Amino acid sequence: MNTTRILAGALVAIAAAGGGVLANHLLNGDPEVAHAAQPGSTQSAVEQLWTAPVTNVDGKPQSLSLLKGHPIVVNFWASWCGPCVEEMPALSQLQREYAKKGIQFVGLGVDSDKNVQAFLQKVKVAYPVYVTGFGGADLARAFGNTAGGLPFTVVIDAKGNIRSTKLGQIDPQALKQTLDAL
């Protein structure tokens, strides 16, 4: 029975990763798509980010608007997403490297408080992680992630302009090029 569950979980993870890769090829990280407001919304994706309801891992409400005016890298992830977990060490390393340039990385868990909290007790990251719940998928869609896949990473400059979006695991070298241009 455990073997069946493990295999089923592995198949789901592979399917999710494949869907993310396919969606990445379809979207190709087009930053122009990311500037569009969500249908029926008058707010840009970045404005939605500043007002998004998030909590810290202890369930206390937080405000991302404190990051306004600073270059940030927003990484949408979930504890059950294999590619998300695989890229976290690279994101942590990049946070340590670019902190001196004033660039802040932020993880947005599209997951439950309980799952994120349990995950972060096992895996340490070098940047703040907040919980958006499954509403985080809507926020990611506002940035152009129409496939709803994870991981999804957005780079926003200090003026609030979206400099890049990436569906699927990051390429650390490509992300460095974007960050060096900020």
C-alpha cells in the first residue's frame, strides 16, 4: 500500500513538473503578459501583490507593501512541489549573494500554514516565506501564469516594473543576469 501511494505521488509530481515545463514553453516568460491586470480587475499584478492577504508561518497577517520601492524576487511555491523544493537552495544562495545589493527574495507558499510550517522546520531558507494559501494561484495568474503551474518566479525592480517571469525551476545563471541588470 505504501508503494502504491509513493508511486502515485511520484506520478503526480512528474505530471505537475511536465505541465510546468510545457506552460513555460508556451508562455516563454513574456514580461508584457505580466503587466496585464487580471480580467475584471483594475489593479496591476504588482499592485495586487502589495495588497495580497498573506500570513507568516505562524498564521499572523503580514503586508507585502513594506517591500514596495525595493527590487524583489517573488517565488510562488508549495511544499508538495518537487521542482519548488529542488530550487530552494539556489534561491537561498542567490538571496545571500544579492542581499548586499538590496535585492530581497520572498517565498509565497501556495499551500496551508501547517504544511509550510512543517516544511520550513526541515528545510531552512535564507529569505522570508509567507503563506498565500491557494489564493496565491490567482495572484500568480495576475503575473501571467495562466497555467497555474509551480514554481513560478517574478522579478520586480524598485520602480515596480516586472523585469522577468519564469514558470518552472529557475536557471540560476539566467536569474543572475536579470538581477545584475537591476
